[in-house]
Amino acid sequence: MNRDFRPDMEGYAEILKEIETLRKYPFDYTSLKGTVPQILDFLHPKKIRLQVSEIREETKTAKSVRLVSSDLYLPPFQAGQYINLFVDIGGIRTSRPYSIASPPSQNGYYEIAVRRVEDGFVSSYLLESLQVGDRLESTAPTGNFYYHPLFHGKDLVFLAGGSGITPFMSMIREVTDCGLSRNIHLLYGSRRPDDVIFREELEERARRHENFSFTLVISEPPHGYEGFTGFITEKLMEDVLGNVSGKTFYICGPEAMYPFCLAELLKLQIPGRKIRREIFGPPKDVTAQPGWPEVVDADSRFQVTIKGRRKIEARAAEPLMNSLERAGIQIPASCRSGECSLCRTKLLSGKVFQPQGVKLRKSDRAYGYIHPCVAYPLEDLEIMIF
């Protein structure tokens, strides 16, 4: 006869007492035994079926899109997170990450902002062809660009550029709508005054809430413009913010904004632990990145052999993931920025270029794994897709 070893386990007596308490009150979850996978899938589904409920023009180059669930339920999220939106365009199924601009307290819809990108494949489709009633799919909300009360303090500075306002909009709406005890100062850079997404709402919230301040910075001001102009520099931040000690800085915007703002924050002696960054997609021109081999032309074409499948053609200055999607080959994707690791792929032979800052694990580098969303072929390749 086997002896019951459970009483010898540390904490077993306390567990029995907890079970008795749960049975005494209506908290007995015995009936839910074995349903954990279903609950997790309910809260964190792999795919969400969405329908466009409203499209609103914000500026001449940007629109807000509200998405409701076709299944009458949207998973919860934290302000600052994003969804990866899947679209079918001309027979090509692809995706792009879009930060959620609506607050977590609003669970009836997700709102995203779409801004026109030069030669943008997906943004042009969403701005020109998407209509109310259209159905789409997305991943569940994800991402690490959100507020953490234990580490980030209560004095926050948001440095936004262009459509980088979207994750901040969710945070601002959450704090002001729910009366949270955080102080936010938004410095929002835009090329022109008429191209500022959510401008009227931001100005109205700044008027109504003492713990939210809004400073607009225009880099290409029209004649007679009287507000702040230029870029978000060390001097401008000192003039607007005063004492920056203890503040946590968040940065989200176009690619060129990051090295510039990080250098200015360094001048202010802001420690790295007080700076958070969100990155949207691959670099606009990968050939301008440090380390790109001069002998490889941007339009060079290479053969990519997918083991066990077939060969496709890939352009050097285009992410390998894009070439795969164009050939009808789908691989998991979420961030498309080299951070989430969902697209992790084995490189069997050949060389790829991966920009600085790609978050590839040390073991992956050692054993030849790449992230196709930010990997660029430099010669013929052979890869294995799992």
C-alpha cells in the first residue's frame, strides 16, 4: 500500500485550510478543473475576429479605426500594448502591428490610428479601401510598452512623434478617464500643425485635467506660428519640464526620433532605467544602417530555399518575411520588429543582415536562428520554417 506523502509537503496543511474556506463560501472552483486551457484561450486567444464599426478622419494623412469583436468579446489589455492586424491585399496575406489608442477601461472596441506611409502597402489599403462593416483578424493584445507602478513612478514624460501618439493616447485616456494618480506631460512632435493626430482631444483633456499637460512642437512651422518649433531637444525639455529628476521618459515615434531623443536625454543625465522605448517595424532604409555591406545593392535578388518546400526569390533590402508572404508562405508574426520571437526561423546556409538592436537571444545567434521580419538576405539562403 502506497503511503500518502502529501502531508509531508511544506504548506500542505495551509492548502487544506484554504480549500475548506473556499467550500464554506461560494468560491469552490472544483467544477473548473481541467478548463485552464479554455480560460487562457478566452483571455489570450491566438486570433481575434474583428469588424470595422467606425472610421474617422483625424488629419489629411491619418484616420482612426474602431474595431469591434465579431464574437462579442475583446480580450483585456494594458495601455500601451498593440494588436497585429492581418489583411488580405491582392492575394497576399500580411500583417502590421498597430498600437491600441482606446483605454483599457473601454472594452467595447479597440481603436487604432492609421497614418499614411510613403509606399506603404498596408497603410494605403487601410486608408483607401477599408470600409465600415469589413471583417479583419488580429492577434490578441501584446507588447511591453506599458506603465509599471513599481518601477516607473508617478511622474511620466511622453515623447511622441507622428503616429507614435497612439500608445500614449491609450495611457492618457486611461489616467484622465479613471482619475488615476499619475502626472503626465506629453511633448508631441509633428511636421505641421494641421497634421497632429488627436490634437483637439489632447488640448481639451489638458484643459480639464491638472495632472495632464500637452506641449506641441512643430518642426516645419507655417509663417507666423507662435508655438514651440524645431525638435524635442535638451533645452526644450528643460524649459518645459523644469526639474527632470525622478521622471520616467517614454519614447514612441518614427525611426529617426529614437537616436536623436536618446542623445538629448543623455545630456539631461536621465538613467537608462528611466527610459522606455517602443519600436514600430523594420528600418525604412536598411542599407543606411551601420554594418550594411556596400557590395550588396538594395535591389539585388537572391534565391531562398525553404527546406521541404520550394524556392522563392527575395530582394536584399526587403525583410525576408515580406518575400515569404508575397510567395504565399505564412509564418507566425506579431511585432514585425524583431522583439516577439514568434517568427523565429532556422538559417541553414547563407548570410543575412540583421540591424543593430534586434533582440535575438544569444543561443539563437549561436545556433543560427533569425527573425525574418528584420532579416535581409545578402546571398542565396536555405531556411527551415517550423
